[in-house]
Amino acid sequence: MLVYLCGPIEFAEDGGRLWRRKLAPFLREQLGHRVYDPAEDEKKNLSEEEAANFREWKSTDTERFRRVIRKIIAFDLDLIENQADYLICYWGSASAQSGGTSAEITLAYRKGIPVYLVTPLPAAAISGWMLGCSDRVFCSIEELKEFLTARFAGEKQTQLGKDRQRL
């Protein structure tokens, strides 16, 4: 299983890293799932020059920036469309400026890939589009972990059994 960790990066206070870094070990160790964290994979499919300079180009060379950001968009959307088994999206109070997050969960929704939305915000403060693309909404990461543990516990046991049979 591959989980894609979706949520604001560009305008998030910590680059969207903290919640992902806290959740990823649980997903790997407790559920045995592979994790793709776009906040940690800044290189993606970019050249060294593109990776080093694209943020600066946003202000200094819009066309060059646009070409690079389109490579990033294609990389992330291809990964979601062709490899992700489910998405976890964290939507906090600073998320309003995010453009990619809603696009990612919309693609997942259209492809029938489950989207689990975690948000401390009340439903009235969240875009109807975001809620409509989500399969389940959770108030906290802990609530999500409980759900995922129950949802995938049997699959992990099955995989453990298969691994033992190969020995």
C-alpha cells in the first residue's frame, strides 16, 4: 500500500513537514505502508539547477518558474493517479492559500482513491469541494490513526502470514 501525504506546503508555516514527520513512522511501522511525502521530496523529477532556483524564479522569471512547477505538478499527479492507494490530507487554518491540495484530492476522488481528511476546523469553515472529495473526515491525527488501525489491521496480518510462508 502506498499513502500519499497531501496538504499545503508552499504557504504552510513549516513547509507542511511537521504533521507528515509525526504520522509517517506510524504508517510505515504500524501499518506496513509505503509513504510518499511531497514535502520531503523537493527534488522530484527536477534538474539540480531547477531544484535549487525555482522558488527564486517565481519572482524573477515567471515563465521558467511555470515550466518547473508544471513538472512538479505532473510528477505529483502521476504518482497519485498511478501508484497511490489512498491519500491523507491535513487541512489546517493556514491552508486557504493552497492550490495543489484541492487538485490532488479532486484527482483522487475522480479515480476512486480514498481521501482521508484531517482538520481541526469545523465543517462550516471548510470548502464544500474539499468535503465532497473526502471519504472520511477526522478531527485529529489520533482519530485518523484509530481508523487506519482498524481498517488495515487485517491486511497487515495477512501480509505477515505471507511473509512467514516464504521463509
